[in-house]
Amino acid sequence: MAVDEKQLTEDILRLAATDVRRCMQCGRCSANCPEGFKMDLLPHRVMWDLNSGHASELLEADAPWQCLSCMACEERCPRGVSPARVMEALRLLQIRQQGNNKLPAESVEHYPSDMPQQLLVAAFRKYNK
Amino acid sequence: MLEKKNFEPKIVAFCCNWCSYAGADGAGTARKHYPANIKIIKVPCSCRVNPLFILRAFQRGADGVIMCGCHPGDCHYSTGNYYARRRMTLLLSMLDYLGVAGERFRVEWVSAAEGARFAQVMNDFAEHIAALGENVKLRDLRCKK
Amino acid sequence: MQKIGVFVCWCGSNIAGTVDVAQVVEAVRQIPDVAYAIDYKYMCSEQGQELIRKAVADYKLDRIVVCSCSPRMHEATFRKCAEGVGINPYMVEIANIREQCSWVLKDKAEATAKAIKLAKAAIAKVRFNGALKPGESQVVKRALVIGGGIAGIQTALDIAEAGYKVDIVEKEPTIGGRMAQLDKIFPTLDCSACILTPKMVDAANHENITLYTYSEVESVSGFVGNFDVTIRKKARSVKADMCSGCGICTEKCPSRKTPSEFDMGLKNRGAIYIPFAQAIPKVPVIDREACIKFKTGKCGICSKLCPAGAIDYTQTDELITEKYGAIVLATGFKTISLDKFGEYGYGASKDVITSLELERLTNAAGPTEGHLVCPSTGKEPKKVIIVSCVGSRDVSGRGKSYCSKICCMYNAKHAMYIREKYPDVDVTVFYIDVRTPGKGFDEFQRRAVEEYGVHYVRGQVGKVVVDGDGRLTVFVSDLNSGRKLMLNPDLVVLATAVQPSPDARKLATMLTASIDNDDFYVEAHPKLRPVESPTAGIFLSGMCQGPKDIPETVSQAGAAAVKVVGLLAKDKLLTNPCTAQCDTSICSGCLACTHVCPYGAITGESKPVITKLGVRETRTVAVVNNALCQGCGACTVACPCGAMDLQGFTNQQILAEVDALC
Amino acid sequence: MIYNYYPGCTLSTKAKQLDMAARRCAEVLGFPLVELPEWQCCGAVYPMAPDAIAERLSAVRALVAARENGGVLVTLCSACYHVIKRVNHDMATNAEIRQKVNNYLQLEEPYAGETRVLHYLEVLRDEIGWEKLAQLVSHPLKERRVGAYYGCLLLRPGAVLALDDVESPTVMEAFIKALGAEPVIYSMRNECCGGYLALKDKAQCEKLVSDIKNNAASCGAQELVTACPLCAYNLTANGAAGSLPTRYFTELLAEALGVAESEGGAE
């Protein structure tokens, strides 16, 4: 079934609540992203795809699952755009669907006993519903 | 607000020649939309706006009146907008007493460079007036004869 | 019976695309007193004006309403047209159906209805228009230029050459401005000083030019043709007429802790100093906050050593008052503060510098005598990274929303002259876009890449990390390849956004010249009057109006000079006839109007008057001096009995508009 | 002023040192912390999506409780501070979120962001003042070179949290100085430690933390302080562990004020 790109873009933008059209592709988000070395699509590319009507490809991307929500991209964006929020929207669109958890508790092999709760709560909430 | 959708408020805007009128031109140049029911009257300076002009507009059935001038300190005539500000503060305090909801009158400062802001100010005001509904008080008084 | 002609302009499709002009014509034709109405494609064109002239003759029109673009655009055009066929120019009204109607509306019916309303309001007003005759005022044949950089110098030279007296006020101890700090300038890569300093000398020696350096404008009053300006000449603590400029005082001054403004803080200067060797005037100035004599009362070495006895610790500021016919603003620019951009490492490392600092580092007269070195080590860099758009095109609140315009070109220039002098140094420019419009400009930038081997990589630098040993790590992405990079340059150059001089705002208030949200002066019209301020008699030159490079600045300076000369060449100016007028028959003589008039144009005078009841008496009434009145209208509202009215914007006219719109 | 205190989940368990030291020091400094009754976990991550209403409720409950008791809420953990302050900002500025949350909570008086959310460091800086703090230090941390590690949650987004300049913060450095130690400023102090990635990709955390620690060490830091339990965990568990001991800022404070527990140290 063909994905309705327009609808998907709207859904992402509604959840992201950031004005992606302001993006001028300077790439500061990608320059600052601590996880950029591990991303299949750098943040500026995610913004580009969203603005150019290729949102469906973003659902296939691994980048949102690498994002740390550290907000360096948002803070240093000269255009006031928040790629971090777009990443969050891409995660939510997926994990909000039944049985789509990305980090089921049983998949984690080892919990060090000194790991703070904050870490566990944060991780499971970012990757699961 | 849905039920008021058909209500088209009548709004008069007094704009000073140097800042706000130029700001309105800026809004036009940038194609920034604001409602058609806002009509602008050009004055050389906000200090030319006699409070009686505003009352006349309300008396004639305007639903809202907005007066725009240069930002305080930036008046082309140095001090005109300060006079305007004081006069309008006084008028505002008397409007309710005169039978016009004070909220229907607003003073804003818009510079020549603020085209987008001009449109935004007008949209805000139009929305505000639309929410208030028709200005009935003065009309009723007039109909009583 | 009045005969009003209404002329509806299409403005091509600008108006006609959204407003049904035929319907507007149809509607206004129904209005009493409208003797003629017609629409035309371009009313401002010669054919359009001919149409108006012919209609006036054919229908004996006495009043004209033009429904067209903003009066700020073509009111003057149509007034002139009316005057040509014997109608008083003030019998013309404009209904702004473009900026206020067709350009802000999309729905044709809605726009047409609004256009009709606006036309009706203009018709209602024009009925009460009266024939007005402008007064005359004298023109003082002297111009003031505020700012002594290349913009101010060029403007002053051009005015002086045309035979008029002109004064330059410069707040720094020397003229020359930013251009004096630069090394080489694009697109020719010739030496900045070589082309600037002769101009500085010309300005200093010109019989028509007076320089007030180390001076500031204290206050301004008056109006076009007749400005009264007070200039504060700050105390130099050195008698300029006795000083020979030998410089011994500056060499021997023991206070050496003040960073040199001219060298961008890369070097210190004495408390008594001459900013640079070619300074004009070549007279030192004592920085009283740094001077040991002023701080402790001891020292006085400069005074002891001065062979001319020119040092004067007791000198005080001097106030000079002068009259001018025109004022030119040429206050220039500075680069923004990088305090809020901590991630670039400026301040954390000495090897992260701004482009203006690089100019000093590569300048033969600079602190390193033109030897490019890393400030932290004094060694030549092996790898240089240039970062464009630092703080430009930034709407996040930290920077400036505009493009600073000059950076792309000077980045290419910097990269080139580094590569030319040090072919082993690797230079990479990180950019968002390369913007090089201008004659020979793109070719210049391409030369940097093709002939000088400068690397250009698309991608804005994110952060510069500084290690304890001074090593720099630049985080950036190469957007074309999608690669993330971490690089270790020895020197990082930040192409920092420009902003108007901090004095711009203060002067704007003093001169009632408009400024925009970024403190750049606003021009009277962005296309048609780019070197004039909306305030008559105030002209704009150089960066104070918007970012521009030297060639553009020089052309604008010339343009401003021509405008000034055009004004000064007139013996008399026609004054705005829309001035206040007092109806003495009902004036009570309370003189409330005199207190609100910002120009002191109203006085109370004892005069014989005839009251409304026909009684002749002599009493105090308000009298308006039309030469002074600028037509703001403050007095009209202050007048309790309605005696004061403003011609062109009378109570009757405005009320007619209100009635027509409501 | 009443200093309502929101400890958060981790401070009651794995980060007790952060909590206990803070309480003891607050007593000494004259701003005793009053723990909110029945507080719930803030959720550890800020719900960025505007339609995430349920995820905002626990923070709003804490904010409402603080409003009813003087209107000030003090937090210690960077994540709690981040989440609660941002939710508070939503409640004050986003009408849609405000309406939905209030509809859900059915409070007597709707909540609209009235509570002032303060970080413990803000209390020290703005209420006590560095000068006074320095005077109260009985055991100055002489000759210790301490690097402040801010991480991301404490500062970003700067427009909402407004704790300090996001790129060149000074609050922790001033704090370290007041304790008699020498603050070490290094570029990576506001770069991410890897956060919750520790659970999924330990190797990447190792890399991020190493970069931070190497930068801090190169600038002369001998130890690091942080306000965040997650950062503390990552900084301790990675990057040549032990090379740069990481402590909570309140531990250093307790030490300097002479109220540290004798057994002290990380659990």
C-alpha cells in the first residue's frame, strides 16, 4: 500500500511541534550531534527529507533510535528548529503502535546493579510504549 | 466562536504616516494577510488623533478602533506619540463610562520596519473584536431617539 | 457642485489580479460629485497621466482621487500631474488599494468591496481638500557628515568638490574607520591603506572640509535646510595646534596595559596614543581612564618629554554649535559580540579569532608585521579553518537574522592571501551558501578554489573544543558527502556577523531618523530613495543603512553626496503646506497649543480679531509660524475650542473619512 | 520562604549521597528542604510531543502541591529539574496543554504555571549568594582542581530552563570557587555523556565519556562534579574508570561545610 506522504508529514510535524520549514540546511545539527557518527541519516538529512516529501523513508531510519535527546541540535540551530523534537516524533509514531517496542525488557541481558533508576526509566520510555 | 462566523466586524485603524502607515505598506509588500474589514486612516502623527475621532467611529457603528504610532522614543516629531499615549490612556479610562467596552479600543506601536508585526497586530485585534461580537451599546442608544 | 475625477489603476496585475477594477469604477460613478471615473493599466505611466490630464480638461475636474499604490510611492507623481493641468496639487487624494488591499487579500469579492470602501473614504476626504500653497525656507549651505570612515570621507569629498562646506564629525581620534584596519581588499587584492590614506589626506587638506575628530554630536534641532547642531569636541589633553606629531609621548608612556582598539586587542597601546601611523590628524590623545597622571596625579612623563609643550592635562570638552542644511549619517558598523556563542571557543582559545583580527594579523602594519601566526604560540599555523555565517542568518535570538553580505567575499580573500604567502598552509572554508554576486566576485571566489587550492566544504561548524594543551577540535559535517568530521586546525577564523554602530540608535532618536529592528537606518524607499532617510534633510551613507562592501559603500557615499548637493544648491526650499492654522475667531487664547508644540512654532500674540458673533476686539490668540511648523497636529488635539486645525488633515476631512468607512 | 523539595526516584535510592548531603547542607545554610508528600516520579524524560498529556501529570501534581505551600519547588537531579521546569513552562504558555491537563486533574483552582521551579544551585546562587557561601565554608577544598560537568539536561533548552548561559555556563564554576577549590573550565562540559544509551550501546557511552574526560583532564581537572545521577553513573562507569572521580556537587558542598558523613563516598 502506498504511504500517504503528505499525511505522514503532517503527523510528524504535529507531534514534533517545530517549524521545520525554517531549516536552511546549514548542518549545525549534524555537526553537533554526539551520535552523528552512528546515524544512518544525519539530522540535517532528516529535516531535508521531511521538507522534500520523503517522510516515509524516515520511518525506516535508525537515526531516531540513536538520538539521545541531548538537544545540542536544537540549542545551536541558528533557525530555531528542533531536530530533537522531530526525532521524538519519529519514535512516537512507531512505538505508539501496538507491539512495536524497540527495547523490550527481556532483550536487555545485563542490568548493572548500580545503574540508576533514572537511566532505566528514561531508556525504556524512549524506546517503548 | 463558530456561531459568530458570519459576523464581520467593522474596524478602523488610525495610522501615523511615518511608522505605522509605512508598516502597513510593509505588510502589503510582504503579502502578509490581515482581514479586509480593517480600514486605515492616515494621520501625520498619532498625536493628530483626536479622541473624538475615535468616539465618532464608535458612534457610527465601528466594532473596534485601533490606533498605531511609532514606538515611544521613535516619533518622527520627537514627542507626538507621548502625547497620544497620554490622551489615549485617558480615553481608555472613560470609554466604559461612555458606553463603549474599553476592550474595543487598542493602542499599538508599530514601526516602519515591522510589516509582519503590523499584520499580526491587526489579525490579533480582529480576532479579539470578532470574539467580542457586535458593538451594540451605542447603536441601541441611537435607535431609542 | 464639485467635480471629482476618480482614476483606478490596475498596476498591471498587482491590483487588477485581485480587485475587480471595473466594478470599483462602476461603484464610484454612482457617488454624487464624481464627474468622471475610469480605470487604466498603469496610471503612473505617461499614458496614464495623460489620461488624467485629458479628463481634467474634458470634464473640468477640480479634484482628483487616484486609487492605486501607497501614497508613499506615487502621491508626488500624481500631485505633479495635477499641477500640470492647473489643479492645486493638494486637491489630490490617494486611495491605497494595493498595499492595503490587493496585496493583503486573496478573495476577489472581498478585495473589491474593500477597494470601493477605500475609494469612497478618499472621495469623502477630497471634498474638503483646500488649495494649499507651500511656504519657503532658506537653506544653510553647509553639510554635516557623521562618521569619518570610507563612507563619510567619500561623501564629504564629493560634497566639498561640488563647492559646498562640509564638516565631518568622527568619534575616534582619527578618521579612516574600519577600512583603515583592513589589509588587502577584494576583488582586486590591493592594499587598503594605499587607497584609503590618500583620501584621508585629501579630506584633511580640502579647503571646504572641516574635521572634528574625537568628537560627537551632542544635540540636533531644526529641520531640513536649517539644522542646529551642537558638537562635543572631547578633550584630547593635547593641544592640536602645537603638537608636531613626533610621537615621543606615545613611545615613552609607561601605562601599557590598554588593548589597542585599532589592533583588535592583539596588541597593547599606551594611555597616550595615536591609533595608527597614518592617523589623521596625527595628534595623540590621552585615554584618561588608563592614564597614570589622571588616576594618581603622579607621572606626567609625556608632558616632560613633549618638545612642543603640547600636553595639556587641564583641557576640557568644547561645545561647538553650527548650522547645517543637510546631515549625512555614515556611522558604520562593528562585529557582534561572541559572548553568547561559547561553543565556538572564542575567548577559550587565543587561536580562535574573528576575521577582523585576522586582518590585523596579516597586515604589514599590524602587531606581527604581517606575519601570520597562532596568537597562542607565535608559530605559523599548518591548518586554518574559516567559519562563515557566525551569528548571521540566525533567528534563534543569539545572532542576526540577516546575511552580513561581505563575509563570503572576505573569506575567499583571507583564504587566498594565506595560501599565497604560505603555500603549505591548508585552508578550509566551511560555509552554508557561498554568496558572491557582484562584478568579478564569483570569479574571485572560484579563483580561491581553482588557483589557490582553498578547500570549500558545505556545512556549518558546530563546536570548537579546546584542550588543555591548546589543541583545537572542530566538530562539523560535510553535508555534500554526509560525513561527520572532527578536525584539528591550528587556527580558526570566525566570519562574525556585522551590526550597526551602537551610536546609531542614539542618533536616530536625536535626528528622528527611522531605524529598523536591527538598528540599521531605514531608507525613504527601498528601491527609489535608497540613500535618504524618511526624515527630510537626513541622508544615509555606507554600512549604517545595511551590510555592504567597500565598492557599494563608495557608490552609496557618492549618491548621498549628490542628494546633499541637490539640496544645498537650492536657494529656498518649499515647505510642507500641511501646517497648523488657528481660527482666531474662536481661539480663546488659552495657549494650551504652545505647550505641546515640539518646534516652538506657536506663540501667543495680541491681535485684532473678529469673533464669530462679528465683534471686533483685540486679544491674545495663538499664531502659528508656518516656517517652523512641521505639521504633526499635536496642537489640534490640545485645543479645547477647536480653533487649531491641521491643513491637509483637518477635523472635517478625517471625520469624513471615518464616516465613509463606518 | 518555604523550600518545597522534590527528590525524585533516583535520589531516594541509588543517589542517596546527592540527596542526603543536600538536605544536611540546606539546614546549615538556613534553607531547610521540605519534602513534598507523596511525590511521584517525574518520568525521567520530558515528553516533547504536545499530545503527551498523561506523561505530564506527575510533574504538574508536584507543581500544584508546591503552589499550595508557598509556590517554590526545589529540585536537585538535573532530569527532574529539566522535566518539571519544562512542564511548568508548558502549563504557563501552551493553552492547549494547560486545558487538557486541567481537565484531567479537576483541581479546585486550575494550574497555570504559577510555581517557581528552582534548582538547588539557583538557591545557592540567588538566595544565599557565593560570598556568603564562601564565608560559611569551614573546610575549604584547597588545592583541588574540580571540573564542573553540566551535561545536557541542566542547561538545555536555554530559552526555557534559563539557569545559565547555555554555552558558557558559570554557576557550577562559581560554586566550586566558593568552596575553596579551583574550577577547571573545559569545552566538553556541556556535551552529552550518552545518557540512557548505557543500556543499549555501552561502547558508544564509553567513547562519549572518554572524550569528555580526556578534555577535562587535559585542562587540568582532577575530579568532576555533576548534578545528575545518570551523568554520574556514566562518568564513573566509563572512560578509564577511576581516572577522574565523579562526585555530586552536594557531596563537595557537605565536605566543605564540614557536614559530610564520615563513611561518605559513593555507594
